Amino acid sequence: MTNKPNGTLYVGVTGDLVRRVFEHKTEALDGFTKKYKLKILAYYECYDYVDFARQREKNIKHWSKEWKIELIEKMNPQWMDLYNDLF
């Protein structure tokens, strides 16, 4: 999640991406994404096993911001909100 291209970034794991992004967009829960108004789904990955997803999350969280931006721009160079693509 982000607020704008090259802006603040949030990395997380969920079992229900549509619901979780909706919560971020509507500021339903207090926390980091609400504080920084992160409402754009700029990147996501899908995994069959939650353990793999959690490990990937931990790895990405340790990356530099530049590496995260590079990852996003490979999939989404225009930083489009991918939320509607989930439907």
C-alpha cells in the first residue's frame, strides 16, 4: 500500500486481500496505513501457503526503499491502484 508514487510504503500479509485493502481505503482500522493515508494498492503477490507469504513479507520489509520501488515498478510502472483489478 502507498499514498503516491515513490511515497510511503506498507508491506503486509492477509488471507483476504480484497477485504484488507478495503479496510485500508476506508480507514476502518487505526494504524500505520491510516496515519499515513495509504490507500493505493500498488503491488501484490499471491501464495498458496501462508508460511511462504509471511517469509516473503519479512524479506521485503528488510529491503531498502529503492529495492521496493524497483519491485513495484516492474509490475506496475504507472503506480496504478490495482484494487479494482482484484474483481
